[in-house]
Amino acid sequence: MAAPSRRGDPQRRMRPGGRSARVNEAVLAAVLDEIVESGYAKLSVEKVATRAQVHKATLYRRWANKEELVAEALLARAGRVVPTPDTGSLREDLRRLSHAIGAYLSSPSGQAVVRTLVSDAGQVPEIAVAVRAFWTERFARAGVIVERGVERGELSPDTDVAFFIERLIAPLFLRSLVTAEPIDAAYADRVIDALLEDRTAG
Amino acid sequence: MAAPSRRGDPQRRMRPGGRSARVNEAVLAAVLDEIVESGYAKLSVEKVATRAQVHKATLYRRWANKEELVAEALLARAGRVVPTPDTGSLREDLRRLSHAIGAYLSSPSGQAVVRTLVSDAGQVPEIAVAVRAFWTERFARAGVIVERGVERGELSPDTDVAFFIERLIAPLFLRSLVTAEPIDAAYADRVIDALLEDRTAG
């Protein structure tokens, strides 16, 4: 994924752990807090600057506009909260992955972030490109779990990795975004049971 | 589902095919056109009145606010475009249902409507209640297809009808709302094949 273009001095931005990195962190957190509290439609660079206690001019030096700011904030957070487990067991890896996704989708901040990705913000071209790149990358990471299962002989060699992942996570998103039904560990496990029932080798 | 409360003379509203019914139809169509063109956030009663060529006061006599108007418009349309087939074959019924859902989710108006249901509008309590009632009713209708399949012996008697329907439509919504991948008939058929593989009796 191409990094969003930024303004200002790249040296200053890149120094890890410095004042610049702290400002970045504070700004991206402020964006998410604003989205969680008020939604994407009401977000403005002014509100983010106030919340992060940063000058508006500082924000505009680093991000060209609200859209770049939102794209970066969404992707920075979501990539951090769902790990890719590697326990040596396909079922256990799938359980950990889908429990983490379910917990994220059930949390207020996860709900706000995913709804923002799906809603108006996802229709903004600058954000849509980043969002698609994000999902491609997340799906590829999740696919590694399935590939390892195939290598260990836990899944048949003709398993379609991407399709398997779609069917694993789709019911979680359906409940989170559409029907508003609970996503607990028992539900995630049922989805996995149903998937493994017809896909395990032998 | 309880009908949204409305103001004004119920006699006048209920006469089918009269001027009142035509105004209703024009207003609800105008709401959807506005959502498709500009999204929920920018919708206003004024814009709907202008597009439908109806006085704002007429709108306020029938609907208390923008939220009631949107809830009724969304539900009136979406219930009409996806039928419940009854061909005598489970697979054929599922194909027709999921092709219809896929076509709807792929159409510009279907995309706009579903994104509105999911996004900010779905967080407005008046709309959220109507939306939940809508999905409950749609799922129950789709479930009839699965129940007939169980009665005909095409599915095992222990089939969980609601879970089956979730797994049928979840991948379609995932592609429509999240990954923006195409939903064609071939994809819908793959989902059905995968579902029937492990659920058919005998």
C-alpha cells in the first residue's frame, strides 16, 4: 500500500519516538475518538486539532486533508488489534483469529471504525483506496493460517484460501454491520465447526 | 413491525391509489433518489420536498421527521426487490434468492440503501428499530426456503434455519460492504455449493 502523501519535512516525521512521533500518535488517536463519539460525517480537522492539542497548521503540514487523516488513522489502529496466531493447530488458530475479530467488531471503537469504513467515508476515493489495500493485506495475513493448515494436512490441498477466509469472517461482519446480533465466542466457534466439517481432508 | 407514527388524517392516507397514495409514492422515491445521489448525511426534508414537488408542510403532516421518512422509504423499497422463490427445488430456490440479493447489492441504488442502513442512519434509534425489524422479517421469509428443503428431505432435519441463511447471505454482504469484490451469479453459486456440500441429508 502506498503511504499517503504528506507535507513538511520528512526527516522530522520519521524520527521514531521523538516529539513528531508523539504528535502523530496523538492526532491519529484523536481522529478515532472523534469518529467513535460523533461519526465520520461530523469530523473536522479543527475538532481533531483541538482534541489532540495540536495547531491546525501542524496537521495540515502532515496531512493534506481530512480524508488522508482518516485513512491513516483507521488503518493504523485496525492493523494492530487483530494478530495472526500460529499455535500449530488450524482449529485453534482459526478460533483465536475469529475471537479477536469478533471482540473487535463488538467493541464500541471497532464498531465505529468499521461502520466508518463501510459508510460515507468508504465512498471518498482517497479513503476507499486505503481501505481496499487494508482488507487485501488483512485477508492475506489471515490466509497464512489456512495455508499452514493445508501444509500440515489438516485441510484438503484444493482448499481455496481466500474463499475459506471469506466464509470464516463474513458471518461476523453480517452480525456486526447488518443484523446487530451478538458475536460471541460460541457463535464464532459454530462458524468454524461448519467450515471444517466439509473441508477437512480424508 | 409497528408502522411509524404519522400525523394528519388517517382516512386520507389510507385511501389506496388516490392522490394521497401517489404523493406517498413520490415522496418515498425522492428520499431514495436523494440517498443514492448524495448519501444520508446530506439528506434534508427540504430537498425531498423539492424533488417530490410536494410542500414541506405536507411532508411534516405525514412524517414527524427525517428519520421516520428515511425508515419508511428504505423498508418500502428493499422489501419489494427480493422475492421468495418456490420452485420445488432447494438449490434452485437458493440460487434465485441469492442471485436476486447479489444483483440488488451490486446495483447503485441497492448499494446506497444498504450502506445507509449500516452507516450513520443505522445509529439513529428511530431508524435502527425499523432496520432490525426489517432484517428479522427478511430472514424469516428466506428461512421458508430452507424449511421447505427440510420438509422435502433435501436437508437434514437438524438444520439450523437461521444459521443456514446467515451463511448463505453473509459472503454477499461482505463483498458488497467490506471488500468491494464483485458479486456475480458464479460467486453466489459457489457459496451455495459449499453450504449444501456439508448439510444435505443422507
